[in-house]
Amino acid sequence: MIFQAHRGVSTEYPENTMPAFRAAYEQGYKIIETDPIFTADGQCVLFHYRTVLRTCRTPEGEPVQERVAAEMTYGELTALDAGLFMGEQFRGTKVPLLEEALTYIAEKKLLVKLDNKFERFTLEQKLIMFDIVERTGADAGFTCVKPENIRLVTERFPNATIHYDGFVDEETLITVKGLLKNNPLVVWLPLPSHLTSWVKLPMATPEMCQMAKKHGKLGLWILETEEQLRQAEALG
């Protein structure tokens, strides 16, 4: 079983920040999952939520206005503090550039899983992200649902891992597998919990997991408790 750090070690550190990524390395994770977005002035940064309200504060620690992160410039975004929401010890933490994070991840010889938020990028933005991956030398996998994005990734990265987290049935997985070149495939299924209660996809059952493993490796998300770990182990 290989564990990935969701947005870095986001249970103990500010998510999608360099402290969370450094903690992932220090705690022995092999894969870091993270969320690329583009700012209004074309910088690729790492940020999950649509708005800055939840994870950002003013430099003085005050709540921020609800603004859409992708509609802010890089300067506006990095003027905010992205660590204080997790505690005073993280004061001064900034939203990182994708390139900054991937440079560190490549240096530490970790894997990175780029979330399917990139599927909403323009073609130009996708190609810029691909250039950053190549430039840093990071061993990147791409989370995809749409066939056109799987094709785009595999043309540029014929050996990169494809992480599929869309609707799962036999026909769909055969189609996905047919789009790959030398790409390993991980099929992700949600483990039933309060963290996945919003998901409108088939949950992980023994039957679903067996189907996934016929076509690739099995990924399960999100593990939060020892009981969920035992469930994951039982599902193989």
C-alpha cells in the first residue's frame, strides 16, 4: 500500500503549501496530491478552493473578503497569508507557484499527482502546465476524467501515470485503457465516509475494487481513521 499526502500533509499543516509538502517528505509519503490553478495574470499556483475565504487571512490575521482565487492576480494572492488559518506557527506562509513545489518534489524524488482541476484549463494553460512539469523534471501523474484530456496528457507524457477518478464501469475502463500509451493507470474509488458523502460516483465495494484492479492499480480515498485503513486493506 502506497500513501499519498492529500494537498500535502493537510491535517497538520496549511494545505497546498510548502510546509505541507515538506512535511509529506519528512513523514515518508511517496506521493503528494495537489491542485493547480491559474491566477488572473497567468501564473500557475496551487490552491484548492474556489475562493480564498477558508484558507487565507490578511497579514494581520483578519478574515479576508470572499474573492475567487482564479480572478486574483498572483500579487494579490500572495499578499494574503495562507498559513494563519492553521495556527500562528505558520504565519507568513504563501500560496506557492506550481514550479516552486515541483522543483522541491523532484529534488526529493517524490511523485506528484496533479488534480483534475486542470481539466477546466484552456488549452494554452494546459500546455503551460505541461511545460512546467517538463522543466522541473518532476515525476508527475495526471488526474483525468475526460477522454480528450487523457489523450492530451498521453501524447505529451506517454509514460506518466493516469489517475482516473470518474464514473467506473467495465465499458468506461476499457475505453480509458484504450487511450493509454505506456501510461500506468490508477483507478480511484471513494471509500464511504463523511468526507466522501458528497460524491455522486460509485463507492468502493469488493466488486467495484475487483473491476478496477482488472484494468490498473486501485486507489482509495480518503483515509482518515484506523478503521478506514483496515477497510482499505480488506479491499486490497
